[in-house]
Amino acid sequence: MGGGSVPGGGGKSANFELNLVPFIDLFSTLICFLLITAAWNNLEAVNAGAPPKSIDQRDQNDIPPEPPPDKPKVTLSVTLHPDRLEVAEDNETKPFPHVNGTPNYARLAETLRDWRTKYPNRQDVVLASDNRAPYKHLVKLMDVFIDEKFPEVSITLN
């Protein structure tokens, strides 16, 4: 009785080595994929109106506390739809229909200039986009914001 044989197996040996290297490669790849997708799931919602918080306690002690604001901050937002732009100053919304299939950039620039005179210290705008709106219009809107001195653009889905 030597190497042990499988009963009814025709004398084949039951001793064999399972190559674990492919399984280890598969599981390491799956773990990397799991970690990467878990990190991106946390980036779904970003609070565009909140200032960044410092983790280091030394930074918080060096910065004097900000005085309380005199009046509530007005939200300036532009929503891109496939057929129109909606420009909103808090709850006051104005629709700007597209001209020849493209957003009315000149009218938007005029509104941004009005906002610049009303709110001279503001540099932030929230840009919301419909999923069906073309990406090239979104990029062009960002260019218009930067040209009109609103470089802090927060993008959100509608």
C-alpha cells in the first residue's frame, strides 16, 4: 500500500497540488476593485456651501473665529437643461431659452455682471446640470463663469 489510490479510480493517485497563485491574484484584484469603488461611493454628495474644515488642531488655534454674518448668504445657481438655462438667485428663478440649440451665453454673462455688481465679494456659483444636457454646453458655461469673475464653480446633478 504505497501512495494511496482512489477506489475505483484505476490506480490514480489521490495526491495532487492545487495551484493557489491564480486564486490569490483573483482575490487581490477583487479587493483592490472593492476598495476603489468604496472610495468613489463617498464622493456622491459634496456640500458646496461649507468651508473646508481643518484636521490639525494647530491650524484652528491660529485662525481667529469669523464674525457672524450680518445677513444670510444668497445662493447663486444656474441650471442647464437640454432646452433652456434657469438662473436662480435664491428662490427667484428666471428661464433663458436656448438660441438655435445652444444656451444664451450673452444673456447669462449679462446676468453674471449684474450679480457681480450686487455681490462684489462673491466668487462662487452652483452649476446644476440635467443628465440629458450636452457636456460641451457645461464646459462652455464654466468658461463663461470664469470670464465673468466667478471662478469657484460647484457642479451638481439636477
